[in-house]
Amino acid sequence: MSDDEREEKELDLSSPEVVTKYKNAAEIVNKALQLVVPACKPGVKIVDICEKGDSFIREQTGNMYKNVKKKIERGVAFPTCVSVNNTVCHFSPLASDESVLQEGDMVKIDMGCHIDGFIAVVAHTHVVQEGPVTGRAADVIAAANTAAEVALRLVRPGKKNKDVTEAIQKVAAAYDCKIVEGVLSHQLKQFVIDGNKVVLSVSNPETRVDDAEFEENEIYAIDIVTSTGDGKPRLLDEKQTTIYKRAVDKNYHLKMKASRFIFSEISQKFPIMPFSARALEEKRARLGLVECVNHDLLQPYPVLHEKPGDYVAHIKFTVLLMPNGSDRITSHPLQELQPTKTIDDPEIKAWLALGTKTKKKGGGKKKKGKKGDKAEESAEAEPMDATNGAPAQE
């Protein structure tokens, strides 16, 4: 099938079958997260937690669509990452890594699942402790959560990507935190985890993206990362990178035998989605991956860090822009937070009061609308408690 034909056949949310596949993928990734969060205990190896998430997703997706004639691709859409404290993202270590969690660690869990290329991703922040989270740790999580709630209400047909960028920065500032630079929220399409329509986390002269308007039947992965530091993450050690994605549009004749072997294995096992080097033979992989990355055959997902002592929180969710409103299909409830800041800004409060669903009123005789009464549609608001950055109805 040519690219043009594939483009024409692109399935969106107007197809009930597509909606079902997104929701099935979301159900699996939400359950994987429910399994992984309680596993984050002091003394537990990070690699074991990552494996727990990935193997659950593989097992659950493997049980679906088993008896269909046409093979349906399904499985991990983004390997489970467990990034701790000032580590921002993409930490998914190799089997030989001995890193363990400690009491009080702020853990960011990031994972994704797909069914037939329809992707659901989620990220959640959890502190390894009993009882409520307080102080600056609570501020940074509340900032990420409140920014995510505002983004959910602004990612809707007719709104622009820059509206969201400005709003989430304002929310983070209200908690005296920064939105981390370089994080992009992408449109999702079948087999595409990083679609062309994006929302910038921070607008600055170095990173420009095209202005875009959200449209009905689109899907987005909204990705919010907040920090008590300066929000400018750094790459400290390239050897920490373990997650890669094959660059499908690149070709190069690899010189080393180890590289050719690894690239052939990647092309067979992980032709499109990001994968963890844990899934490859470790010694051979280390040698072969370097040449593949140097010649742009693989796109690395580097492990980035803020300064030691900074807290970093991460909330990511998948949202379907349905005709009747926005449907957030991935999430996980937060621990009790007791932030030091409260939201007093009227604009942020107004955003949080917006609804996410649009109910069409119809049927029966048309009643005379009262003055100022919109008869056509009313938004169903899900109020946010602006005091602690957690939904009011938890």
C-alpha cells in the first residue's frame, strides 16, 4: 500500500471500531499503571518495576484479537520508564542495573500500549511514602496535575496549540514551579506516536512549532512535566539511554556485524514503536546501537536530568476529541497532596471551571429559551478543587 493510500484509509474517531481499540489500549495501560504504582517501594529494583509494566501490557494485549484472520499488531507502545527525583524522563535501565528505590523518592512512571497501532499513553507521579505529600514535593505534583486539568479543558476543537502552551506556564508559575522545556505534546495517529501537530511546553526562540488548531476526531497525548528547578534539563550520560525508535525513512549500510545483527533484530521486532534495549542481547546491543544511532537509523530517547535536589513531576494523558466533548482515557488518582500554594488567579480558576463534555440538548418541543440561556449546548463541568491541585470529586 502506498503512503497516499494509507493516508486516505487513515482511520479516525468517526469509526466506532477505532474508538474501541483506543479504549481497550487505555484500559490495559491504566491497569498496568495500577499494578506498577504499588510496586514502587523502598529497596525494589527499578528494572523489575519497568519489566512488571511491560510484561503486563504484552500479556494483556496478547490475549486480544487472537482469533482474527488478519494479524493485528499490538503490545507496548512506549516502554515503562521509572524516572526518580531530579531525573526528568526515559529512565528504563538494562537488566544488569542495580538501581533501587528509596523512601521519599519522587517516582515518575511513563508507559504506553497500542492495539492495531492505536496508542494510549500515560504518565503519573508518585512519592514513595505513607501519608500525604507536603511542601515543595506537593507543589510540583499539584502544578503538573492542575496544568494537565487546564490543558484537558483547552485542547478542544477551535482552540489553538499556543493557548495551551501559555496556560500551562501560567499554572506552573502559580505554584512557583517551571514547566520543563523541550517536552512536546503530540497528536497521535495509527502507528504514529509523534504526530506532526504538537503543543510546545514552553515557547522560546530556539523551539518553534507551527501554529495549529485542534479539530474534532483528533487524538492527543498531553504531556506535562514540572520542576522546582530551572526547567532546563540536561543530558549527563549518553550511556543511560536505553529507549530508541527506528527512523523508518532512513537507510545506511552498517559496517559492523554487531550493528547489522542488532538492526535486523530491531526491524523485525520493533519496526515502528519505541523499544527498550533491554529486549536485545545486552553485550551485542551496546556495540551495535552506537553505529545505528550515529547514522540516524535509530532515534534515541535520552535520559535527562534537572539539578540534584530539584523535584520533577510528570503527568501525561491521552485524550480523544469526540463530537460530544473531550474524553480523557488514561489517568491514575494522585496521593493526597498538601501544597504550600493555592490557586487565586481568576483566569486559572475560570479555566478549571470549564466543562470537558458538550451535551447537545434536543428532542421534544422547542421550549422558549430564557434570556441568556443557551438552548443548543451546555458544557458539563467537572469542577477542580483549586486549593490542592486535585480533582474535587476524587
